[in-house]
Amino acid sequence: MSAESERRLLTALKPRLHAFDDDALNAEPAAELLDDFITPVEHFFVRNNGRLPPEPAGDTDTWTLQIDGEVERTASFSVAALRSQFESVTVTAVLECAGYGRDAFDPPVDGVQWGRGPVGCARWTGVRLGDVLKACGVKRSAVYTAHHSGDLQVDADNAAISRGIPIAKAMSPETLLAFEMSGAPLPFLHGGPLRVVAPGFPGSAWQKWLTRLELRDREHDGAKMNGTDYRLPRRRYVPGEAVDERDFDVIVDMPVNSIITSPRDGFDARGGKIDVRGFAWSGHVPVRAVEVSTDGERWLPAQLEPEVERFAWRRFRASINVPAGPLTVMARATDAEGHTQPLEAPWNPRGYCNNAVHRVRGRP
């Protein structure tokens, strides 16, 4: 599919998203469009590393997935076969791009300058990846999955992305081969007809348009699995410092985070009471609390709604009395292990995992 065709498809399906001036199709919503517990598909962000594959023609159940590598029996499944041979389950989970909030890093880093839009919560329906792998017989030598799809680099006939996850995560009950998103067939722009769902991991591990899943006896080394791609340094780097790839580890858990969905940035701040709401989420450690502030020093507890599912986000609400004039409202979440969002983005060379507090600014 050409870049022009991709843009037309995005405009037709998601007219309210901001499309980045990038070789690949990448687009995000404004924070206020993320105010629903289940993010509407038309407001869900779009992330790609290369050209979209051709849309499947006709019956998508003719799509096939090959399972091979460190398994006792190789196998091929259509989507129809996955539905009929394995139990279908639904997992409500947040999907977050590792580059969330990259535009806030100072000094700037390369990559798509995502704001607060590349995150959303959906109900993902499919079959447990672990059930499918068990049916193929997982060898003791298997330590990692390798995901393969039909999307290609913008200017080459090589895979745009081919990532994987540790075998323990692949066998966890929340990890799916998904064919539905929020009660409808998985949309093409979101990986339809088949994608990986790996809650708690960055979106790069949730491979779209999955055609082959290989089990490997080592950490996968496919496209975007090498160097510093989707990796964080184990130590603090100073801007401008030479990067040593040996200092970096694959991102396998997203940090605690939150977003203010109301009021919107640029709201009318004439004083009085302001109602604040939004969502908080984390990777594998549950959210414990959310607080709001107007100065970054005095923090007031917000009401945090009960957890719906482990990997879904949680609504928070607060009402604050404020004077008239320029105003900034902030929210920060804390997880069950005591990790709290920082006031400023923790700088790293690739601009990953920014979980600094979200700020919305009011005008008098």
C-alpha cells in the first residue's frame, strides 16, 4: 500500500487523529478524546514502523498462522481453526507505545514525537497463545518467541519489525492471539485479522498482522530487536554521551502512568471548582493511588475507581478549588510497589517510557 493510500485510509477511518509527518503511518488523538473507559476505535492511536501490508481479500478466515521453531510439532492455523479448536477469551488491557510522551524530552531525541495520545484501552478477544503453543508441544529449549508479519520497511523489502517476548510471558493466560477488538473483528489498521496481545509489555511486542510465530532458544534478534531499539539503559545517560549498546535491556514492563482527559489543555481557568478526571495504568504492578496538584508540591488524593481487570486502566476523579488566573493541573499515579510518576521525564537516548506527570494548562 502506498503512503498516499495509507493517509486516505487513516483520514476516512480516524479523521480526528493527528497524523505525523513521518515515512510510516503514525497518528494519535488529543488527550480529551481518550475519556472513555473503552477507547473508541476511531480514537485509538496508530503505530507503524513501515508500509502496511496488503489488506486481506475476501474471507479473513483464510488468513493462516504458522507455528514453528522450538516446538515438537509445527502447525498452521487459520483464524477459523483458532476459533474452533481453542477457547476464546476476552482480556481488557491498555496498549501503550513505548514512545509515549517522547515530545517532552529535553534535549529532544530522534523518533516520532508522540504526545499523550499513543495509549488506549480495549477489550481484546482471541485465544490464549499458551494454549496454542501447548498444542504444538513447547520444547524445553524454547526461551523466547519471534513474531513475523507482512509489513515491510518503507524503502526496502525487509521486515519492518519482528519482535518477541520471553516464553514465560507467552504462556501467561493474559497473552493472546487476538482476532477481535472491543466486540468487533480486529480492524486492519490495528493488526487485523490477527495480532499478539501482550498486556504490560510495550506496544512493539503486540505484533500486528501476525503470519508466523517462531519459538527460539535465545532472545529474538529480529528487526527492531537489536541495538537500542525498544530498550532502556541500566544506568543514567547524559545527553550527548556516546551510547554503549551493552548497557541496554529489552523493555518488558511499562511504568506506572496517568493521563488527564478533562479538563482539556487550554481550559477556561476563571477560578472556583474544577472537576478533574482521567485514567491511571501500569505494566505488571497494579496502580495503588492517584493524586492531583496545581503546584507540584501539595498533592490531594483523587478518587480511584475499583479495578475492572488487572491490565485495564482505572478511572480517577477529583474536584479542586483554585484561584482565577493562569493555572496548571497535574496528576500522578503510584503503583503497589511504591513507584510514583516523576515531575519531569527521565531522559534516555531513545526517548522511551516517559511516565512524567501529565500537565494541562488553563487560561484566565
